[in-house]
Amino acid sequence: MRIYTRRGDGGRTDLQGGTRVAKSHLRIAAYGAADEANCAVGAAIAAGPGAEIRDALDAVQRDLFVAGADLSNPDMADPSCRVTPGMVESLESAIDEMDGQLPPLASFVLPGGCEAAARLHQARAATRRAEAAAVRLAESGDVNPECIRYLNRLSDLLFVAARLANKMDGRGDAPWRP
């Protein structure tokens, strides 16, 4: 099997199930943004954020793959390709665990710090873009609402993970000063 098929050279692609759509279709944008977020999470893992954060992000990468599949086909019957409330609850547990190790927020935080934290902030921004793309798709098409909840909660996890990465690196938050 070759990697290239040439079928997309005219600006159209296949959705799961065989429907052909323009590569600019909202569904393509939504699962493409989830893929971009997954790549950014991979870059954050490569930056060495520490075992606790890495373990959480390993699970996130698997879940984001599921989210991409779910966004690509809202009629998918395979439950392993659907975002579930349990996936959102797992994020919430990880957020609570990490946040419990941090001082309370006193101001807005500038993205950056150590390399792992900076990459986690990039992943957070990519995740917010994926959430917005999923919401746009939901306004005109069928979307599993758990996908939107998952992406919303994931941006929170990535924010807390970035703060924790900076703490583990011996840095505090970089507060925003107006």
C-alpha cells in the first residue's frame, strides 16, 4: 500500500464511510485541529515534563486519537472510537491531582517558563483551537457533545500541567502584569 493515492489532489477527501467532501469542510477542520493538538501534546512529551505529567499526556494522546475519529464520523458505531464521559472524568481527576500540588492562582499566567511548560502552553492553545473547530462543526452538523467537553477540559489540564512543569523545574508562574 502506498502512502499517496492522488485522490485528494483536487481538494476533496473521503470521510469515514466514504462520503467525499472538500478539504475545507468543517468536519475536516475539526478533526484536523484535534490532530494538531495531539501533535503538540507529543512535542510536550518530548520536552520531558516529568513522569506524572508524561503519564497523563500518554493517555491524552490516545484519547485525542479517539476524539479525531469521533469528530470524523458522528455515526460511528464502534464505541472505541467515541469520546465518553469517563474520558472527561479522567481529565478532571488528573487536573485535581496536579492542581493540588500548586499554589493558588494569584493572577493571569504568561505562557512559558521551562521548555516543557512552554510546549504544554502551545498544546493548550492548539486544543482551544480544536475545541472552537468542534463547536463550529456542532453549529452546522452532528457532533458528540462529549468531544467538546473533552477538549474544553483538556485545555484546563494542559494549563495546570504547564504550571506544574514550571514548579518541578524550580520556577514559579510568570504572572501577567498590566
